[in-house]
Amino acid sequence: MNKTELNKDAYINKMAENLPVLRAKFGLTQEELGLKIDVSRQTIVAIETKKRKMTWSVFLALITIFRRNEVTSQLLDVFEINTDELTKFIVSKDK
């Protein structure tokens, strides 16, 4: 595995570990969050209970949603999910 893949896994793991808190602070049920990112409630449950690994596309959808909310955006920083490294990576992929 290259360094980028290892970093993706670390970010995915941090997001999955903190997803229940982020979702609750945003005020969303598992069903509502699933609808926002176009996955089922069962997928959200499986990710939160560590029965399913989060995909990179789900991670990107979640980071986009949580960055838009003042409270969850701050938590992303505290949980070291929203980093300069991640932003640079995402921006460089868009070019």
C-alpha cells in the first residue's frame, strides 16, 4: 500500500469512530444522514457498529456535510479528521 492509501484508511477510521457523535451534534438520525448521502440507514448502522468499512466516497460525502455545520466542523478539527493534508489532497484531485 502506498502512503496515500494509508492516509485514506486513517481518515476513514477516524470518521467511522466519531460518526455517532458527529451525527448527533448535527441533529440527524441514521435514516436522515443516509438520505443526505444516498445510502441506506442500514449502511450507516453497519459503519457505526464497525460491521462495514466506510468507503472513500462515503467519507467524502460525510466530510462535505459535516464541514458545512459550525459545530460539526469544529469537531472535525478536534477529531483530526479535517486537516490541511486532507484539504490539499482533495483540492489536488479536483484539478
